[in-house]
Amino acid sequence: MADCYTNGLMPLAEGLRVLLDKVSSIMDHEQVSLSQAAGRVVAEAISCPINVPPANNSAMDGYGARSADCIGEVTLTCIGQALAGQPYSGTVAAGQCVWIMTGAVIPAGVDAVIMQEDVTREEQQVSLSAAVKQGQNIRLAGEDLQAGQLLFEPGHRIKPADIGLLASLGVATVAVKRKPKVALLSNGDELVEPGQPLAAGQIYESNRYALAAMLKRLSLEVDEFGIIADEPEAIREAFTQASQYDAVISSGGVSVGDADYIKDILSEMGQIDFWKLAIKPGKPFAYGRLGKAHYFGLPGNPVSAMVTCHQLAVPALRQLAGEFAEPPLTVIATTTEAIRKRPGRLDFQRGIVQRGDDGRLVVSTTGRQGSGIMSSISNANCFLVLELERGNIDAGEQVEVLLFDALLG
Ligand code: AMP
Ligand code: MG
């Protein structure tokens, strides 16, 4: 598939398109309480159950009266009071008014509220001379939201403010999509779990830890399968179990010339396609099916694993979760340094973006950018997204910056 592109590499956008074409949303719904709903994906449209505000109410502390009475200098008789939570139940007739507090329901007969500061009161006699307009200082029922109005469409991921909004409307439970179940595993005979001693030639496993932390922020149910030894039986057993999941994410073992059994066993048990992507870092990537599971094979190098997960697996998982996600927002910043780049791949360099003295955005890289250098991404707050066709960049040039989102930040 990759051969039809210049230098045999598939552009990222094309890879993403192919992936998103293959993934459809989970259909199962579940009802969760509002306090469990943050980060979940709405499964059924949510409409507003009530008017907000629920009744006409006063926007001021003052006197509720009939605007037709208030022409020129007049004196009205105060017949009672309306407090927030304690409405006045009578009707206000001609020549009368009620003392009313902010938020209190407007009593029958009243069609205007006169600010306290604009009247003089002696006993029950309230005198005013300012012009009064019908409807003044009255907030109308349904002015903010109307009963029946659409609030959230299916596919919306619920934010903390959405939870507040729903609570303010009396909504206690929400129908959301089931969380996709993701199996996460690592391949490589050289890998050792943190906490264990390191023998010659071994390195600590880090991908699974970083990827799990990232995926959990997407409200996925992540099961960590650990390090799979490079033995056919161990791999077969792990893949058989993983095939019961909605998605499988593995890292390592997808590079050309990798001397392990992963590829053979995947091809034997499912379907697998190896891609060479025109991105840096993260050239090797695999996508396939393992039973009903979508299989995402990330490169082993730690920065490559995070970049390909973020750029390819995450959008596919969002779609699997039923989310309609907007494409991420990028900004333009001026680079403070010269950046070496060869044309031919879309480069995700790691950087720090901030405001310069003149208030405009400036960006610098986090230093050495090797695909195994985890500090380059740990120290960063953004990617510098350098276009595929672009070559070396001078200090002072404009570059596109993708701020770290909630998954990376
Ligand atoms: P591979 O894609 O398997 O050829 O691995 C590329 C590089 O990434 C090698 O240096 C591996 O040792 C390293 N690597 C692979 N998997 C992991 C992992 N889970 N954690 C840290 N480094 C890894
Ligand atoms: Mg390997």
C-alpha cells in the first residue's frame, strides 16, 4: 500500500483516514450517575428537562409594581414581600407594589421591578419618579434555556462544566457509551519491569507505563498484559486473550528486521498490515484485526510509541468510543532557534511554547530529539509540527505548534 507514495512512505493524514474508515463506534450504552459521567461519551441526545430560569424572577432588589401605574411622580402601597425561595402568593393590584429580592419569583400583576435606590419609602408608602418600562429588571422564564432544547448530542464527551450544567437542570443520570476495553502489551526480550535489577543488555520497560497513563485519561478501560516474552506460546496465549478486547495496543516488534515472532503469529491469528509512515518519530506502525479487536502496533522507541499512539491510535479509539472529536487546534509561533530537518517526513519535534516579551508566542525545542529520548517529551509542553516538505528552519521562522492536550499535558 505504501509504495504509491513518494519515498514509499504513507503521509500521516492518509494513514489516519484509512484507520478511521475501519473503526465504528461501540453500540452498548449504560446509565451512569452524574458524578461518574465526566469524561464519558454521551450515547443518547440530552434535552433540557426544565426552563431556566424556571419562573419569571427579579434581577434586582427593589419593588415589583405595574408599569402602567408608574407614570410621573407616584406613591404606591407596599402590600408584602417576595424573597428568593419564598414567593408572594397574592396578586398586586393597581396602586400597589411588593418589596422583592433578587431571584424572587415575580408575583401576579407585577410587570416591572424598580430598583431600591430609585424609590423613597415611608412605612408602607413607596414613592418614585423615575421612568418605568414594562418588563424592566425581570428575568424571564426560559431566558437561558428552554425545556426540550437540545443540550448534548450523542458523541459529545462530557466536560466538568457540562456536569455542572446538567446538575443545575436536575439531571441525575446520563446514558453514555460503554468504555472501550483496551489490552496493552509490550514486546521485547530486553525489557525488564521497573523495580527489578537490570542485567547487561536489558532496559526498563517504559512504554506500557506511559501509554497506560495516557489512555486512562481518555476514559478507556485499560488492562495491562505486561511484557510478552519472545516465545511463540506466550505470544499466542496473550493474543488469544487480547482478541476478546475492543482494541489491542502493543509496542515494539513492528520494525523491519525485528527478529521476533510477533508478525508471524499476528498474521496467523488475524490480519495485519505494516505501514511505513512519513512521520518522525514513528515510521513503523501496524494496524490489523485480532478476532474482534482492532490491533495497533506501535514502534518500540518510547517517543515514537507516544507520538504514534497520540496521532493514530487515540483518534481511532475516540471514534471507537463513539466520540465526535474536533480536529486539534494548532497555533503559530516563532522559533527561537535554527532547526535541522530533512524534507520527506512530517516531524513532531518536542518543544516549549511560551509568550515572548512582546506578547507573541515563541517556541524552542527541548534539545536532542532522538526517538528514544523520553526527556525530550517529558520536558515539553507542545509539538512543533514541521511540514513534510519543509527543510532546515532558521531562527525567527514561523512554525506550527500543537499544544499538549489533556492526554499528554
Ligand atoms: P523495536 O520497535 O522493537 O525494534 O524497538 C525499538 C527500540 O525501542 C529498541 O531500542 C527497544 O529496546 C526499545 N523498546 C521497545 N519496547 C520498549 C518498551 N516497552 N519500553 C522501552 N523501550 C522499548
Ligand atoms: Mg523489539
